[in-house]
Amino acid sequence: MLFRNDIKKIEKLAEKEKYQKIIPFLQSKDKNTRIAAIKSFKNVDIPDIYNNLISMLNCTDSEERLAVIEALSLTKESSAITHLSHILNEEKDKKVITAIRNAIVNIRTHCEKI
């Protein structure tokens, strides 16, 4: 029950665009809370958030990695391609591999529009 409240807090903070206050939820003990925090960062280009997402690319849980990759796929930071390419070579999960490839294409598209 406690973690459901965290997810609701994350949703409210995201609605108010108070993304910095969501960052601590990335360290939650609850996987669903962490994933909710990650998903709230889609379309957010704030350096602290980008750096936190990049650091989470190596987490052991494939569901979390998928959420991170999906959030990063909307970034305009071309350096994300380098990070994603690096983990692509080591990734074993087919869903994650597909998500990485799609994210790289999306990021390139976003970067070309700039």
C-alpha cells in the first residue's frame, strides 16, 4: 500500500512538472515505483534526469532497462546513442535489444530535427 502512494505522488509531481522531486524515487526498494519514476521522465530533457537514466542502463532487471530505454528514446541528447550502442553489444534480452535499436533510430531522428 505504501508504494502505491509513491506512484500516485510521482504522477502528481509529473503533472506539475516537478521532475527533480521524482529523482529520489529512482532509488526506491519497490520495482514498480522505480519504473513509474522512469516513465515519468519521457519527453524530459533535464541534464540531471538524463544522467540518472544513463546510469540505470546497467540495472539487472530487464523491465527497468526497457523503461529507461523508452524514456531515453525521446531525448535530443545524441550522446545517448553511444551509451545505448555500448549496452547493445552486451544485451541478451531480445525485447531490450529491439527497444535499443528503436531508441537509437528515434534519437537520431530527434537530433536531425535540431
